[in-house]
Amino acid sequence: MKPFLYYLLIVSVLSFLITVHDKLAAKRRTRRVPENVLLLFSALGGSAAMYITMLIIRHKTRHPKFMIGIPVIFVMQVCLILFVLWKFKFL
């Protein structure tokens, strides 16, 4: 269980850093992080960190793809985790 928690921590920190980097790049009008990369890190487990970061720094909050998509990814991840825990009798 600990390796999974470490994985989530690492992906969450990376998601936070990538989101902040994209916001700064947008302000500076320099090369941006592709939207697919942001969504990939969300899907890899950083959805909660990325969503909270986006709300705090007000980045991509007008894009339904992110403001709806990332919470949907998060709910799917929680359901998958609960299913796995139930299946292997951890719940």
C-alpha cells in the first residue's frame, strides 16, 4: 500500500508543478504545456492536485474540458480504487 501512496504523492506533486508551469508560461507568452499532457497527468493519478491547483491559481477555469473532465477522472479513479479494495477484501 505504501508504494501506491508514494506514487500518488509523486504524480500529485508533478501535476501541481506542471499546472503552475503552464500558468506562468501563459502569462509570459512562452511555450505552453500541451493540454493532452495536463490531462494525462490527471489520468495518471494527479487529478485532485491538478484540479485544486487550477482553482487556486485560476488556470483553465473557463475550459469545460478541464473543469468537468478532471472531476470526472477523479470520480472514476475513486471508484476504481474502491472496487479494487473491495475485490481484494481490504474493505
